[in-house]
Amino acid sequence: MNINEIPETERARFNMVEQQVRPWSVHDEAVLHAMFDIPRERFTPPHLSALAFTDTDLPLIIDGVDTHEHMLTPKVEAKFAQELLLKPGDCALEIGTGSGYQAALLSRLAQQVTSIEIDSRLAAFAQNNLRANQIGNVKVETGDGHAGWGTTEYDAILITGSVPAVPDALKYQLVIGGRMVVVVGQNPVMTACRITRTSAAGFETVGLFDTWIKPLRGTLKSNFKF
């Protein structure tokens, strides 16, 4: 198919995947298919839908109210999804729902996604977006999940804001063999890591890539220095 013959929105989506996402070493076909299939422009605030495929964070301004949160860039969202190493039967926990788009990506890769959002406006926005796009295996709950959420253990946990240190409570919500992807550090030095629970009290951490994202709301700033 000639790329110039497809509609402009689909051309922009194609360019997002092929020029931003894939060059960032995102090669998991299930993730790439989800990026193609889920309409990112329907998860942005309406006045920013034309920017849905750009390589930039998008401010989540809902009904004229600035929530001071952002949609992450498409390549970071895709990389997070890939690095969770999700399997079709997995149950995943996301801390920081935002627009609901990241949860929608995870919903294509896992059986069930529970997503926690501290801002009730964003929680409602995400729920509406997920419902409008007929995504039924994501449950959005409102609350502060930075130090853990309930007692359920999950196959995968994604934290969508940076933390100065990973809360132990969240690590222990992984099943043995479960994976967490989280950005750890403080401006200007942050690293995305994958933490795997290897035993009842054992964890293995692998650094994935350097990046910068806003701190997770509810996270206290650490005074620890290396």
C-alpha cells in the first residue's frame, strides 16, 4: 500500500510507530500492533488531538483545568509496555492512569489491568476514554497508590511517574516471577528499571534506559545522596 494513499490520521499513526517507536528498540509485534490499533488521538484532551502522534509530552488539561499531569511520549509508553514482558494471562497493576492510553496498551497484552489514579478528574477522564473505545478489561480506581494498593499480587506493575526510590510495599505486590517497570532517580538523573521478584524476599534489578519523567504524585522527595 502506498502510504500517501491512506488518510492523514492513519499516516500520522504509521509515522509515529515507524519513526519514533520502532527506532527506540521497540520490536515486540504485540506492542506495535497495539500502537496501531488503539486510537491515541481519542485519549488526548480534545483540543490536543492533532498532536496525539507527536514526540512530546502532552498536558492533560481537562475541561479547562490543568491537572499538572501529562501523557508521556508514544515511544516511552511503548517501551514501558514492552519491558513489562506481559503474557496474555497476566494481571497488571498501573500506578498513575493519566489519560488511560497506557492502560489501554497494556489491556491488549494482559488479561486484566487495574489502574490507580490519585486525581479524580483524571480518573473520570480515563474511564470515559476507555469506555468510549470499548476497552473492558481495565479497572480504574481513585486513590494514592505510590506506596502500594491493597493486598493483591500482580504479574506486572507499571509506575508511570518517577520515584526517588522504589517503595518496598509495591515490590512485594509482585508474584514470584513478576516484573515491575519504574523510573528511579531525581532530576536530572533518572533510569528506567525492570525489577523481577525472584523469590519470597529476592529481587533482581536491571537498568533499561535513561530518561526523565515527572515525579509520581504522592511521592516524597528523598534526601539521600550517593
